[in-house]
Amino acid sequence: MTRLTTILGCGALALVACSSSHSMPANYAPAQAAIGAADAVGARNEPRAALHLKMARDAVAQAQTLASRGKEHEAQLTLERARTDAELALMVTREVTARREASAAKHEVQGLQRSN
């Protein structure tokens, strides 16, 4: 039992050592924040926006893989793409929401005009 504990302990230490030697680039947080913002406005519920949100999430996963392999520059570029896709998802969602609100307001005005 002691040998198994030792082996598992060494394995865990090796895993921690490997994972800490390759940290994510500085632009990881902005990419994650952009994804969170797009998620918060409901981008996953709008098909065009959901596609860009998925692309952003996929790019973050790819950047994590690149960073773990020591490919810092490629990871940075991939995170920029992720941030851009997430921001696009956010903008698409806001545009769709604004169009719906404008259409609702237009119908309300038309209804008021007919009643006068």
C-alpha cells in the first residue's frame, strides 16, 4: 500500500510540475471575460451568435492545448481569435435584441396611431 501511495504521490507531483510550467498567456482572461459577457446576454439562444460563441470556446480549448505544449505565441493568437469571436457573438446578440425591441416599439406606435 505504501508503494502505491508513493507512486501516486510522485505522479501527482509530476502532473502539477508540468501544468505549472506552462501557464496561459496574459490575454486568457480577456478572452474568458468576452465569452462570459456573450453568455450573459444570451448569445447561446441566438443561432448566429451561438456559432461564434462555440468557436470562441473551441479556440480557448485549443489555446490551452497550445500553451501546455509550450507554444506561447500560437496560444496568444488563438486567444485573440477567441476574444474576437466572443465579442462578435455579443454584438450579434445585441443587434438581434435591438431589432426585436425596435420592431415591438414600431408595432406599438402603429397600434396607437390606429386607435386615434
